Amino acid sequence: MGVQGYPCSHASGYGGFQFYVGDIQGYTLRLAISEYSKADAGDYVFGLGIFRCLRSLSRFSRQEQGGNSFTPDLCGGDVGKDTFGPIHLGETTFGCQLDNGLSQLSGTKRDNHRCGFGGSLYVFENNSGHRKSIYGKRIANQELKKKNEKLKMKTENSTNIFFKLTNLDRRYIYLLIGIAVFIPLIFPLRLPLGVTPESEALFDKVESLKEGSVVMLTFDYYPSTLPETQPMSYAALKHLFKKNIKVITLTTVPLGALSVMEGVVDSVAGEYHKKYGVDYVNLGYKYGSDAVMLGMGKKISDIFPQDNYDNPLEDLPLMQKVKNYRNVDFIFIVSDNATVDYWVSLVNARFGTPMGAGVTAVMAPKCYSYLQTKQLVGLLGGMKGAAEYEKLSKNYGRAMVGMDPQSIIHLLIIFFIVIGNIGYFVTKKSK
């Protein structure tokens, strides 16, 4: 299709030419070629707008290239009499005379010159290979864009999940912890439980005692640590009574320990049908733990003239045979404080009475040194130690019941810690 050009006084301030091309494949096209101020006469100067429009159109047929010319008044002003064309769309070059016929088409030889002059001007190539290249690039760009959008959406979704978890209301965590405690207590799971050498050594020592031996069992703990220490007392006393071993109980703790001791001893003694004064004696509490420990090494009745129920020790058959530590075969200490140190340093070091201990989990690391020096024959640490002793003595008690929720809670806390750390790094990276 041929196109006629006219100089236009209203074109962009540099002087220029506008061309009107009729309806082509349903489009109405207006093209403008701007004249740059530094262009010499005869140069072929192109505005980028032409190529942006042409690149979006398919190539014209030969019939369209040779079609009619249109010469309307496009600028609203005077129109020159001379034409500057025709310009053939679809060719590799376009030409127009900037100075009334002085310029001539010079083909592709001028292409490099035009590109060099403009710095960013393009030579339009409307051939099948070029169109395929452009189309292929567009498809590749679209696929890459879709892939990036999917990846971005996936990353945002994962980040959003971790963001929600890291900002989870703590009340939901409390609820999960409550469920983890409540359900195993109602429906015991009896999870597998390993036994440590320290617990096994203490059990073996008690197991090796002969029937009728005398063991001193202490209740040196406060009510605040009952979940850990009281199951030890139950397990030890049941094991001793099961073997028909004589038991003397006492405490060096003034607050609450006396009533706890009475409850445990009366309960287990009734279960095994033991007689007070013959099979067991409760000495109760006496102030001054270190003086009490040392004094019993000389004579127990000097420190405890009466038992916990105001019975004279001389009237109790068991205490008539037991005068001091020499008549005691083993001391089983259950403690949540430093009294275990006194028993070791004052009684074992001076009188040589063998002893073992059951302590809270936070105290257990300190007591391992006494195991290395052989001042303790065995050690129970925390609720797990009590559960191990119950397992060894084949007595399913409070400690093994409590180990199920404790194990589940520990796993749940570890899960929260792992998820929290992963969420922290994922959300930090997204930011």
C-alpha cells in the first residue's frame, strides 16, 4: 500500500512529517516520522513510534503494498504540494525526502548509518524468520513469567504458613499441652522405658539385702517436689516391705515432710499388712540435721527418745535391736536439697554405712560425683529414676503413669522449638 507524506508544522517541535494509512486489516494507522534537528538533507530519519506500531502488525501482502495512496489534511494547517513517498510497508527500509526531492532511497546501505546516528534506532525486519524469533521470545518470556509467579506464590504460601505458626496464640499451645497431659493419665500408654546403670545398681543393692535386714529410709524433701520424690518413696518402701526388710523412717525437713511421710508409710504398711513397732518405726522430725545425723551414730535413742507418736523407743521391739548405725544395713535417702551432701559427708565418711539416693532431676548431676567415689552405691534421678525403680521392682506405680504425659510433652515442646526456628529463618529470608 502506498503512503503519501506531507510536511507538518505541528509535529513535535523538530519539524516532521505525518502519514495516514487507510484501514488495514481492521486497523486505522497514523504514522509520524520526526526530523531531528541535527539531521542533514538527504538523511533518512525515523521516529521510534513507527517501528513500535509496525512490529505489532502482520506483514502486508504485495497487493496491499502496491495499493492506493491517501492524502488527507492531518495537521489541521497548510499542506505542502510536494509528496515524499511512497513508503513501502513491509520492506527492510523506509525512506522519505527531508528536503523536497534531494534525498533518494539508498537501500540497506543506509541502515547502519541510521542506527549509528540515532544511537537507539532500529531497522525493522518484517520477514518470517524475524517474526518467528520474536514470537519464540514472547512465548519463552511468558512461560518464564508464569514459572516465576508460581514460585513466588509457593514461597508466599509457605512463608504465610510459617508466619502464622510463629504468631500462633499461646493459648493454643497451652491447650495442646493440657491435652497431652490429660489423655495419657486416663488412657495409660505404657511407653517403652530404658533403665540407667545407676538405677539398676541401687535396685541390686536393695535386692541383695537379706530378709530381716534393717534399712533407714529418709523423707528429706518438701511438698513442692512431690511429683518427683514421692514416687521414689513409694517404690522404695514397697520393695523393702515386699522383701520383709525392717524399715526406720525419719525426716530432716520441717515443712510438710512429716505429714507426707506419715501418709506414705501408713498407706504402704497397710497394703503389705506390716505391724508398727515390729516391722517399721517412724521416728518423725528433729531440728538440726547435721547434729541429728552425727548423734544417731552414737545412740539413736539419745536423739529420738520417743517416736513420731510419742512411744518410747525402748518399748518398740524393732528399736530394742537397733541402737546406732552399726545395726543399720543400708540408708536409702530421698531428698530434694543439700541434706544428701550431709548424709554422705557426715554419715558415710565417718561411720561407713552404705547408702543410695533418689533426688530431683536438677540435683542428679551433682550427685554423680558421689557415685564415682563409691560413697553412693546407686542413684535415682527425677521421675524417670523412680519409674525405672518401679519397672525393676515390677511395681507399676505413680512414676510410670507420670512418664507417659511427660514424654509426650517433651516431644511436643521439641516440635514447637523446631517449627519455631524454621519459621523464623523462612520469614526472615522472605523479608
